[in-house]
Amino acid sequence: GAVVSQHPSWVICKSGTSVKIECRSLDFQATTMFWYRQFPKQSLMLMATSNEGSKATYEQGVEKDKFLINHASLTLSTLTVTSAHPEDSSFYICSARAPDRGYTEAFFGQGTRLTVV
Amino acid sequence: GQNIDQPTEMTATEGAIVQINCTYQTSGFNGLFWYQQHAGEAPTFLSYNVLDGLEEKGRFSSFLSRSKGYSYLLLKELQMKDSASYLCAVLDSNYQLIWGAGTKLIIKP
């Protein structure tokens, strides 16, 4: 399968600061990556779809000025949580598909557990 | 709207068999996935069905009936490490993944 690497695995930050999460496709080119948030005991919630070289598409209710997404290359997408608050504490997961390699399944990064104190 | 239903929680005994059902109503269909997710970890791929029938992979099997909008994941010879959440997801006509809420499977000795 294809490999997606997400960094960092966990981060603790102070309220009001910003945090950047990186998502890399290691062995394939991902023109599209997906960012999810998952609260405890809940399923994945799609936040936005990140498209290489263009603006991300945000789901309803997700603040695009707060969750900045940059997909500057075919192998890297970043999510920046700006002015983080305790309610932003969650598990953030990125995924990508590799249709050019015949994969329709989603490959997930390891996830980032964000705790805002 | 699009909807995927699966039970919230199931309990089974080590060594037994368990079937986790998933029903869906989506705008178009390009396949159904099952993922396993252990607590605090990202989901991992288990199976993909796009044609009707049963796909077997070791202890895990997945079944699809497109006419009924129904799938199930069958886990045999349950092991304690199978305790996890199992997520059903459908690829719709726009190739967007629609996720179920997940089924938490608890395995008891």
C-alpha cells in the first residue's frame, strides 16, 4: 500500500498559539488530501479537502481562517490551527488516495493528538 | 441526504464469530470500505467491496449487496487484539468517502 506520514504525533500548546501539522505522501503523489478531526468516541469528521496548487474546500461549519490548509506540493499538505483554544483539542488525521496507482482506498497518516492548555 | 448506519457497540467472546452490519444510502456508489481503528490510532484498511458478494481475507470477510444497500464485516476466531472500532465507509459518485459512526467491538475472554 501507499504510505502517508503525519507529524507531529502529539503536541501540547498554550491557548492562543498556532500549531502546524504536516501530512506527507511518501511513495506516491497525492493531488488531493483530506483532513479529519475526531473527538473521543466519535467517528471521523471531514474538515476539508486539500487540493494541490489551489484553495482547500472546507466542510460546512469549519472556519477556514482558523484552520489554514496549504497544499503546495504533490507530496505535502499542512494544516495550521491558528489561535488554538481548548475546544480545538482533538485527534487530527490526514488521508490521501493514490488513484494513479490503482488504489481507491484511503491511506491515513498516524494522526496528531492536539491538546490546548 | 447521505447516510450510513452501523451499530454503536457490540460485544463478543474470544474465539467466537461476530458480524458487524452496515447499511447505506448515498448519492451514487463506487465501493464500500471497512477500516479498523484502535483507540488513539488512525484507521487501517481492512477491505474494499465494489461488486456483490463475499470477499474473504484470512479471519476477516466482507459482504456487499448493492441492491439492498447493505454490507457486513465478519470476524472469525476472535482475538483480544480485535477489540477496536470498525468503520464502514462508502465512496459516493463524487469519489468522496462517506463515513459511518463506527462500531465499537468489545472482546471478552
